[in-house]
Amino acid sequence: MFDPIGDQVGRVRDVVVLLRPKGLPRAVGLVVEVPGRRRVFLPLTRVTSIDGGQVISTGLVNMRRFEQRAMETLALSELLERSVEFVDGSGTGTVEDLAIERQRTGDWLVAKLYVRRSGEHKGTLRLRRRGDAVVVDTEAVTGLAGRTGAAQGAAMLLAAYDDLKPADLADVIHDLGDTRRLEVAGALDNERLADVLEELPEDDQVAILSGLDTGRAADVLEAMQPDDAADLLHELPEAQAAQLLELMEPDEARDVRRLLAYAEDTAGGLMTTEPVVLGPETTIATALAQIRRKDLAPALASMVFVARPPLETPTGRFLGVAHFQRLLREPPHAAVGSVLDTDVEGIAPDAPLGRVTRILATYDLLCVPVLDSEKRLLGAISVDDVLDHMLPEDWRETDEIEVEHRPEDPRPGTAPRARTEVPRG
């Protein structure tokens, strides 16, 4: 989306539609993602041009975070892959696309649908043939508002959001209704769902995990970072948590059980048991390859923890850390033991959150080692784990950005919020 002088404002992520008892569905606005991962509402009355790959607006944008209302439906997130019936009795189909057209009155209506007919079983093997796709008038089908109990796919929605980072996709899923949220989460593979769960509020995490069958829920917990999995299990009923732990792989469950033994607001409850741990004789080239792993969080990649064998937590005696920047300045064939920082202060597993915070701030660290009384490395706490526990529970929904532009918003049902706004409708 661009403003009148050609500066990019954001990216269109969805279309807000009103499904009416009579008449065609009416599109009232766009959901636009602006810098800062904020999703805002842009009334279609503010759109001056829609062309291939771009939308031009008047330049006035209400920066208040978009919140979907009960009477609204999101075209991409909720209408695509919805099951419908043809009014001529020719069967059922699935909506794969839709077209909105501007009327002479200025309204935008959902006038056409691209519908894939349900496949039929053919031949002696009863193989299901994919149905034909047809463009039809919206009045040619029923059920666009959703049929009770009808399942809805999510492949097309996820394909549209394939470029999003887990935190951004979590924002999208959080804004969906309860049923649709479970459908979308269920369509994600285990690794992607694990990454998204780590970014969702606790209530959403519990609802999604409880909505999966127990076998898959255990697989998703295995794919999560052990500290995040332990935090989630803390929120579940004790019997459900115990059942999931029994279904997890023994090695994965062992790490999670260790973390569950600590209080959530202590160093042991905050730490992850999977930092990068190497022996002192390991080459710097190997160390750099280890922290280059895509699945490693940036904070944990800021340093390598060096210890005596065994190298899995709890390790042998902890020797120190090798900082990423120092590793870049040394010959690749040198040993990490030759560039150790032994001044990094370890912390006991029962240390409170406040002490962890002070150490990170005092020494400008992105993560800190957790050591037992025998100086063995138990795990590491990263700054993002500390932030998650220090911020209020509703920090994802809290907006601190000042609203500067508040144009009219034609969505019905809300009184004005400020003198510069007009009532919706």
C-alpha cells in the first residue's frame, strides 16, 4: 500500500467483509500491516486506486491496532476454503478465491467466487478425482456464512502467510476466532507450530495444545525449546501435563522434567537446557559453524559455553564462554579454550528473576550461564526469556504508539472514540 506521493505505507494482509442476511457481502476495508508488525484497519473509502500489486490510499491512516468485531469476516483468513453448496443442486464446493467490485454507489461488494467443486470417487479403486473449478456469481452458492460443524481447511491461508516470521504469524492466529485458530494451528507442521506457540499468549497456547490429539501435542512439545515447553506444561492441568510427558521421547521429556522442578520465576525455571556447549579443544571454525545454525536463537548464538565433558547439560566443570565477536577475530584453527572469558558470572538455579536481570544489565550480556554448586553448567538464560517474564501478560495487545491520524471508519456498530472521528456506519 502506497500513499499519494508513492511512499510505501504497509502491506495489505486481508479484506474485512460484512456477510449480510440479504444482498451480497460488503467489503468495508483492508487489514494493512504497517512497520512495527502493527495490523491496522484502512477503510475502502480511503482507497483511491487498486492495481496489480499495489493499493493507493489518501495517506490518512488510523494507527490504532485492528480488532475484528463480531459481525466482521476476514476474506483471506476465514472465507477461503469455506465449504458452500450450489443453489442449483449440483453439489458442494470449496471457495478458493473471491472478487470484490466497486458499485456506482461507492460500495465494494463480493460479486464473484472461484469455487472448486467437491471431487468424486471414480474407478474400481475408488480414487478421488479433484473437482473442476468454476467462477460463479456469489448468489449461486449458499453457506458462505459458514455451516455449523463444517470443517474448514487452512492451506491457502498459510500459503499467503508463508513469508511471515513465527512472531508475525502468531499475531495473525491470535486475532482469529477460537474455531478458526484451531483449524489454522492444526494445519501447521510440528516445527512451525512449535515456533508459533512460543510467541503466543499463554491462554492461546493452552487452547491450541488442548485442541490437538495427545500424540501430536506431545510431538509439538518435543519441537519446542525445553524452557518454553516447561512454561506451557505449567499452565496445563497436572493430569494432562503428566500424560503428555509420558508420550514425549525420553530424552526430550527428561530436559523438560528438570525445568519443571524449578519455580517459574527463578533462574532454573527461566533457563534453556540446550545452549551451545563445546569442549576447550574444539576449533573456532567448529564453534562458528555451531552458532550459525538456523534454529538457534540470536541471543543464544552470541556466545559459546565451554566445559569439560560430558558436554550435554548438566556438563562437566564449566570453564567460561567464548563470545561471538571474539571468535570472528581469531584464526579458525585456534581452540576455543584459548579465547575464553572466565569473568562471566554464573548464577545459581534458585536465583530470583531480579538477580538474573541485574547480571544481564550490569555486564551487557545477551545470555548468562546457570551453574550448580559444583560449577557444572545446567543451562543458560537469554534476555528474551527474561523479557517474557518481566512484561505484563497482555503486552502483545498493549499499544504504546500515539495515534496521529483518525479518519472515518465505515464499519458499523461503534460510537466515536475521539472528536476527530465520526461514528462507524
